[in-house]
Amino acid sequence: MKNIFLAVLMLLVNPFFSYSQEFSDLAKTPPMGWNSWNKFGCDVSEKLIKEMADAMVKSGMRDAGYNYLVIDDCWQIGRDAKGDIIADPERFPSGMKALGDYIHSKGLKFGIYSCAGSMTCQSRPGSRGYQFQDAKKYAEWGVDYLKYDWCFDEGQNAKAAYKTMSDALKETKRPIVFSICEWGGSKPWEWGEGIGHLWRTTFDIRDCYQCTFDWGGLGILDIIDRQADLWKYAGPGHWNDPDMLEVGNGGMTYDENKTHFSMWSMLASPLMAGNDLRNLDPTTAQILTNKEVIAVNQDAKGQQARRFMDMGEHEIWAKPLADGKVAICFLNRTETDWKLDYDWKKNTMYFVEDVKIKKETYIVRDLWEHKSIGTTEKNLVKSIPAHGVLMVVLSKK
Ligand code: GLA
């Protein structure tokens, strides 16, 4: 009764309340899907995207929750006399509406890419000056997700530029998830909620555990470090985006890929696979479709993990979950095994309002071994491999 009263009151005070609630509900949990960029770059085509749609179904990715299929840069080639955006007719001969229909027929959602600047990062036409026209076109094509980049921004104010496209998408009345790809320069976590559903926090990910590039590209460890202080900005409908997954692209070891996937899940990051799903090897499939790890990512509480203990090269991250559970990830940044001997009772976890490990007994479940490994009454003794993780969920006994 109290809730109904509050909702009516909100509607009277702010008639946009229900619409903004609907907008935020489009990404109650971090979006999941596949994006063409990390593996294929500009080599996108209707053939590739259709094959990937088929592969998402066949590989079990769709059923594991990956439902957005996003075509990144290079699908667009110009504008016609009316200013309408044109898809490359050689690469997309059937047109984007037909491709969208195909994607939808597989039980998937259709994502596309554009840029707030005059050109995209690969010098294709951007949306600057065409925001409403482009949004209308996307809606006609059945687009469900827009990733919106920040190249050739020509000194625009980032918040204003993203708000314009957000307004344009909202005007179509089609539910379209809006991914702000501004790389973190203007702190989009401070203004992105309500404008978009997710915002990139760094420059582009590289397929490596630890590496940095002059232009700003980063390996997974540096990206993880840059998320540590951002946890308070994430929540249902609005997520920090540490960039798309490189799992399965060949640049990292098995343990590093597991670390990448585990930490992205802990960070309540969008999970956008970026590898070739048409010949998915069993090891990569096992990582990407680990249901228990995905459940941590998709947890209804929508909290991002915090770095609870920083012991230099050994870290403990904690993510409060619904129903009083907690996900804990022990991260070994070093080149040697971490001989963990962890006394739960000594380490009170006051980081979440309702969890005090000292006072209660929890069951400890290993999310990669898929079994319970004791309770918090006893020390957790495990060897964590170099660059690896131990990821567990604590649930009350
Ligand atoms: C930027 C983005 C990438 C990708 C490319 C495409 O670098 O950050 O994720 O979309 O542009 O050109």
C-alpha cells in the first residue's frame, strides 16, 4: 500500500518518473552479449553476424544469458541525399532491417555502433548533427542497443553530447540500451545515470594480463585497478563498463582468462564476449558459460565489488549479493602460487551493512570447482596459481 502511494505521489510530482523507471529497467542487471570489435575489427559483414547469431544459439551462449549481438564500427559507409545513414551495401547486401529480423528470429537482440563525433574511430560517418535522424533509423531497423563512441568529438561537452543521443533514443519510444563509450575522460560515472545504462571507464582493453600502450590501451590488471574506486557509481540500470571481454582471443593463459572473467563478474561489469563463437573451444566455453560466476555478475542487488583487502600483490575483493550472500575473489597478481591460509574469523568484513563474518558461520562454495569447500569456521587453505583467482560465494549456514 505504502509503495503504491509513493508511486502515485512520484507520478504527480514528476510525470517522467515512470518513463525514467522504464529506461533504467532496460538494464536492471549488467547487459550481456557479443560484440564484433575485439576479434574482427572492421571486418564485419552480414554473413559474419548471421553466423555469429547461429553460433550464439548453438554454443549455449544465448542460453547462458548473452543476448545482445552488437555490430561495432565499420558497418556504415555514408549518408544519402536526405542525410540517412547507409550501411555498406557490399558487406550488408540485405540491409540492416533484414539483419535485425534475423537476429531477433534467433531469440537475440540487435546492437549497433555509432559515435558522438562527426566521424567514428574508423573514420566512418558519426552521428553529430544527425542524432534524431539516426535514432529513428535504428528504431526502424529494430535496434535494441546502441554503443556510442567519442572519436572526432571536436571539443563538445561529453555530458551534453550523450544526453542529445539519449533524448533521441528515448523519443523513438523503442527500448534501446545506451552504452556510453567515452573512455572515462569526463568521469561519465558522475553524470551517466539516466542518460545511458553503462559507461566505459578506460581506454580500450588489450588481450593481455598486464600491458599498457602509449595511446592508452590497457591489459586486464590495469583495468581492474582503475575500477576499485568506482564501486559506488554502479547499480541496477547504470553500470561501470571496464570494456568488452578478451576471453578466448589467445593472448592470455587459462588462469588469466579465468581471472578476467571472474573479476569482470565481481565488478558487475557488462559481459560482452569478443571472441569467435563459431569455433568455440571447450575451455573457453567453460569459462564464458560458468553459470555460478555469471550469477554473481547478474545478482539482483547490483553491487560492484570492493577491494576489501590490499596486501600488495595479493588482494581480496568482495561483492555483496542478494539474500545476504557475499562473493569473494582472492586475486593473485604475482608470478608464483599464493599459498592461501585464510582465517575468516580474524578478518571481520564490515564493508557491507549486513555481513559480519566474525559473528556468523557461512558455507564457502568454490565457483570454479562447483562445490562447497567448508565453512568460515575453518581456515581456507588453497593454492592459487600465478595470475589466478579463487572465487567463492559465502552463504549463511
Ligand atoms: C574505440 C572504442 C572501441 C571500438 C573502436 C571502434 O576505440 O573504444 O571499443 O568501438 O573505437 O573503432
